[in-house]
Amino acid sequence: MAISMYNLKFKENSENNDLCSLSLKEKDVETLRESIEDLYYFEFVLDDLPVRGFIGHLEEGGFIPHTHKIYLWMHHHFHIEYNGDQIIYANISTRDRQPVSLDDVTTPLDVKFTYSVSWHDTKLEYKNRAARLGKTSFFPKTLEVHWLSIINSMVLVFLLIGFVVIIMMRVLKNDFARYNIDEEDVEELDQDENGWKIIHTDVFRFPVYKNLLCSMLGVGSQFIALATCILLMALLGMFNVHRHGSMNTAAILLYAFTSCISGYVSSNMYKCLGGDNWVWNIILTSSLFSVPFFFVWSIVNSVAWHWDSTQALPFTTILLLIIMWILIGYPLTVIGGIMGKNFAGSFDAPCRTKNIAREIPTVPWYRSVFMHCVIGGFLPFSAISVELYYIFATLWGREQYTLYGILFVVYGILLSVTACISVALTYFQLSNEDYRWWWRSIFSAGSTGVFVFLYSIFYYYKRSSMSGSLQTVEFFGYSILACYMFFLMLGTVSFFASLKFIRYIYVNLKMD
């Protein structure tokens, strides 16, 4: 980003101001020709308002003979609307003067750029200028693309839900009919017994590293609540698109006040799984995201300080954030942990667990953990892939995202797809007589974060014009944190969906 040479004074009209004169070489003219043919455009930012225009004009006509003419706009006319002392709207007109032809020119080509400024009084209030900007977008309307994305996602949801219903009503019905037999037929069944019934004495065997697992579930639940609250606040119009820090401030405050959710869920699940070192569980829960966030943020902020960038937070702001976490975030995590521990009951597994674990048979490669993670991550990612572009363009560009209703629908679709695919993959895993579903349920859907990170790499190199150490470190640093949040959120949804499904099928199973 750079400061332009245009000199615009508030409420002062001007005509034919000289901007600069250039002598274009043959290489420069050829670069301009190619840019105009590729529909390159420029963008200025005036009081947080994007002002765009094409750098040239392409004129084609005729069939035989075919004409192909390229022109360069030399004069820009700024039209700016204001209300009182506030700028409401701005655009650029390039048709006040004839452009310069770039066909058959002799080099060096001497060009002179000029501009004019016109100020117009308007009755539109400052708070409504976003609506005016949305009605006169420089780019084609993209609402249809959003709806196509939602329709595509809804079809995916219906297919997955239908698939899960078929498993629940048809396949499981057949399984129950085969497994819930009379006692006189038990010997006949024992000869060919296989499938998910045979592992009923191992399926509720508690996993390894249950302290870490419970902490991940707690922090994932916290982020689900945080994301839901942010979207609901956006739907209620509590965020101003011209105040870019308002949503960040709300997210920081909500993270601090929702820490009690992470403490409660983590401690409650940890106590249910027989854990007794709940103090370390609380410490791990409180630091599971805050420590990686502080580490990444320290690197980004240090690089910003090195380049004297305004992106670097001052020391007082850093101190305030640390005090907020110490006085609000951590104490609420402890309070939630104490409540979760005190209200926790037994795990209440519908099947008893044997002391000796059953041997797990080998499976082909297409049923491996890797393939489960690929399928479990790609399907939720496909439900949000189109919307991700607009989110990235808003976060890392100057687009203004206001379609929070669509985003909330996509968010609901994402959680639904995650739950459905988790149930389906868990059923396949149990049918292969593999009872290690605890961690796999988290990683299968949590791998969506990997796909989001791969998309961020694609966006950085193919869709953005960012470069340099500061932008690279900032982009990938915060992208890694966002993907980590995706992993925790969707892993939590996947785990509880799988747990609910497993309890259902084994509660309705007739035991020996």
C-alpha cells in the first residue's frame, strides 16, 4: 500500500489538475497493453471507502475484418458525496476525456495524467453508507454465487443425513436382528460372529492421553460457543463494517468470558473418564490455545515492530490483554473446572469392559486412518470452500462482508456435515472391529483444518498480491491459528456425535 499523489481537499472542487508526466518506453507500453487486455483495475482507499476503476479500455468490433483497439485513460474525475463533515460515497469517472490509443504508437510515448474533483452534498447518513456502497459495487454481484454455494452444501447435507439415516434404520436394523438372537442360537452365532458387536467389551475402553483429549474437547466447545455468539451478534447488526476492530474486540472479550465453558467440559469429561489429577487438567485446558496463540502472536508482533508497522500492538495494549487473561480468562477456567468436577458422574457405559484388550485385525489401505482423515476433512471443507474466498478477501483484502445470514447458514451446514460424516466413519471403523474410536473421531473431522490451511496457501500465492516478510509471517501465522481452531471445533463436534451414536447402538444391543 502507498500514498497516492492525488491532492483532494475537503469540499473544494477542482478541474484539470496535473498529476504527473511520464515517458513510456516500448516495454512499458507493452506491459500496459497486456494489463488492459487482462482487465486490470486500480483501487484507491478514501476514508475506508474503496474507489476502483479500470486503467484502460478495450474496444473490439466487427467479424471480417476484426478490430482490436486498446486505450489508456489519462484523466480521472473523482465524484465524492458528503454529509456535514463526513464522506459518504466516492467513485471515479474516466469518460470525461478521450483516452490515448496504445496501438501503433512510437516510443518513447509521452503521456500526461490529470484529474478533477467534484464534491456533492447528500442527505444520506454516515451509518447507512455501507448500504449505498453495496448497491453500487464495482464488481459483479456475487449473491448468486453465495446461494449456489449454499445449495451445493445443502445437497451434501441431505445426502449425508440420508446416508446416516439408512445406516441407522436399515443397516443397524439388520445388525440388531442378527445380533439380538435367542439364547438357543448363541452357539450358532459364535461360529461366525463378527462386526461391531464382537468388540462391545472394548469399545468403551478409555483412551490414552485422556487428559489431553478432555482439554481439547473443552477448548473446542469454547470455540463453538464463541463462533456462535459472534455470528449471532453480527446478525443483530452489532458490528460496523467501517470499524474493523470491533469484531476482534468482541472475540477477545468473548474468549475470556467463555473460558468457563472450556473448564467445565474438560473437567467434567476428565472426571467421567476416571481422571484424578484435575489441577493439571485445568492448567492444560487454559494453555492449550492461549500458549500457541501467544507464541505465534509474539513472532508476528516482533516482525511488525522490526518494520515499524502500525500492525504492531503497543506495550500498553499487550499489558491489558495479559491482565484480562490473568484476571478473567484463567479464573473463569478454574471456576468452570471446579463446577465440572463437582457435577460429574460416572461414565455409565452400557457395556462392561474386559481387562485384556482384543486384538485389532488389519484393514486394507482404503479403510486406514489416513483415508478416514481425508474423507472426514474434505467433505466438511467442501461445504465451506466457496465461502472461504469471501472470508479471506475480507480479512486480508478490502472487501466488506455483510452477508452474515448466509454465513450463519453455512456455519450450521458445516457442523451438520461434520456430525454426519463422523457417525458414518465411526460405524465403518467399528464394523472393522476397531474399537479405537476416541482419538480417530477427533482427527477424522479435525483434519478439515489441514484442508483450510492448504487453501490458505493457494489463496496467498494465487489470489492475493501479498509479499514480503511481514505480510507472509502475519498471513501464515494467523492462518495456522485459524486452522488450529477449526481442528478443535470440528474435532469436538465429531467426538460427541460419535459418542452419541455409539451409546445408541450398544444400549439397544442385547448382551449375552
